[in-house]
Amino acid sequence: MKAIYQSFNRGSIPVAYPVNTISEDSYTEEPVVRLNTSRVLCLSLLAAAIAAVLAQCLLLIINVITRVSYFGKLSADELNLDLADHELGAWVIGIPVAGALLAALLIRYCSTKLRKEWLCNLIQPLCSAIYIGTGVPLGVEGAVVANSYLFSNFTQYKWHTTKPERRILAAAGIVSGIAYLFGSPIAALVLALELLLVEFTLASIFPLILAAATGAFFHYLYRGTSPAFTMPEVPAATATALLGYTITGLIIGIVSVLVSRFLSGISFLLGKLPVQQLWRPLIGAAIIGVIGYFAPEILGSGYWHIEDLLMGRVTLQLLFIVGIVKFFAWSIALGSGTPGGTMLPLALMGGAFGLFITLILQFILPTVPLNYSVAALIGMAAMLAGGLRILPAAIIFAFETTHERHALLPLICACAAAYLVSFLLSKRRINREMAIK
């Protein structure tokens, strides 16, 4: 069985990890059957609505689990508390382990007692929410991807959809889910076009446009019209500042390649452990718990730290923890086989790197007018461009989630530089489509 991961270069990081858990038998094959346009449109709208609703449900579940686990409060309110504010002491080490154990037991029960593959696949997004809620530093977008493939597979048996139709339905769910999570419909649409679709036709694109609009509608309806990340208004960049931002993008491009290779190495090492795959996330959770005891800022997705970076409410210690320590914990989580998303953690780490690199550049070139909020934003986008190997989607994502028009030109310069470096430093090129077994 296969899962999609499409890229121009070997070594880029998938949006959802592990890449072989939610599958479909060849989403990336060229269509050989004419699409049933009316059916695809109706099912795409259904997939988009389901994806947006499930994304909100997952957020609520994560909020409940996090508040209960770290603060002893039963509440589904939007999480606005830093997990570093907990008062658990050394007990915090056991929370990620308890979450990983619960998720493993759920999977084992479904596979051994119920023996229903569809049910095991169905609880995987729930397990992702348990992992994140108990402190594993992954993104909820991984569960959104899983939900989208589950619905797409379901339509094969319910409505006998063809492979090209299921590919579009999976992409529609992903587009809607990401548009809902971040309020970025255009970035979600471009991301799908960059990573998921082969043909650029109206029959393929129009359902995704509807899905992006659906996800954005639910976002505005439930979460409001404010940008996902608050950022102060910044001045237009000068020519010398653009050069500084481009240098930052070049360096982050190098960092993104190192991140990808380090992640591959950690996955290889942890894959050699004499432990069944089902129980490996417990090992990762135990390591994360220990790290979280000494650096609690790494626990959870770290969504709240993005605004700290963009608003300049950071210290050098926080930059080190978010950029280096959290990266190590994130790599351990993915390397141990814990399912989850990579977009939000990569953006957070990139923001820390971008801000730190710009601090150094400002010290070296004190006359260049560099803005630290812009530096954090271009770091986020450049890490996505270099790590996920996406260019237009990374630029548009950063712009849509902040609504800061003066940051657009620095974003273009930094992301193009990061993407180019990541492209050139890749070991070898591969075909446009790559299915990972």
C-alpha cells in the first residue's frame, strides 16, 4: 500500500508523518477513466465540510486532553496557556508516556480484538490528538491528512469512486482542513497543487477551489476573520534589508537540508530497536518527557510560541529551546513512528532560526534596517520552503496567516533562496511523483 509524497527532490519532509500509515492503492497514477464531474463536485464539498468539522473536533479534543493532563481542568476552551506554566514537577515526564501508552493500547485492541482494519484507521486521528494533547511536539495537520484519506477510501466502497476521483477527494479534504486550521485557503490550494495533483485541469482544480472556500468559510464562521498569527505592522523593506533577508533564507535552506537528513538518521536508528513498531512511540514519548521536564517549552505543538516570535516576546534561551531542543524532541517523535503533522513544528523552528540568524546579521551589519518580526516570519516560511520543498505555498501561507503586506517581498526573497539551496544540496533528483511504500 502507498501514500502520496510528491516532490522534485529526494529528502524533503512529508506534511504528515509517518507516510505509510494512511494509504490508498496508487493515488498518483495517471487517470485512465473520465471523471464523473457532478459526483466529484458533490463528494468534494462533502469531504471539505467533514474535514473542517473534524479538524475543529480534533482541536477541541487536544485542548481537553492538554488542560486535563497538565492543569487538571476539564475544559474545551481554546488553549491559551503555555505548558511551561504547569506545576507537576517530575510527574510531567509520565504524561507523554501515558498518552503514548493509551494510543498504543487503542490500536492494539482494534487490531487484535475487533480485527477491523477500517476501525484501526479511524482511530489513528484520535491517537494523533492524544499524542499532541499529552505533549508530543507534532502538528494537528497530520490528523487532518489522515482523515482526508480515510474519507476518500470510504467512497470507494460506498459510491465506487475511481482512483482519480479518490485522489481529488483526498486533496479536497486536505485543502479544506488546512484552510480551516490556519485560515489560509489559497495556501492550502497551492499546497495541494504542488504536492498532490499531477494534472492541471479544471475538473481537478475546481473541486479544490470549492474545498478551500469551504474550509475558509468554517474558519471565519467559528474562529473569526482575524489572521491566525498576530504580527505588528512592519515598514516596507529597503534594498539592503532585502539582501539581509535573502542571506537569512540561504542559511535556513542549509538548515532545512540538515534537518531532513538528521530526521532520516534518527528514524533509521530508532527503526533498529528490537521493539515492535506499535510500542516504539512509547520510547519516543519517554525521551520527550525527560526533555520536557528540563525544557517544558518543547511540549505540545507550541502554537502559542509563534506569536511570541512574531511579536518579539522572546529571549535567547527561548530561541535555543524552540529552535534546537524542540527540533531534537520533534525528530525523536517522528523517528519513533509517532503519527503527526510537520508543518507547524517546522514553521515554529524556522521562526526561531530566522530570528536568531537575523540577530547575528544585525550585529555584523548594524546599519542595515532589519525587522525582527519579519525575520521570524521569513524564517517560518523559508523552513517550510526548504524542508517540505514547497515554494509558492510557503510564501502564501506566511502572508495569509499574518495579513502583513509589507512582508511579502522579504518572503519571496527568503523562500526562493531557501528553496534553491535545498534543491541544489539534494543528493539527486527524482521523478515528479514519488510513492513511498
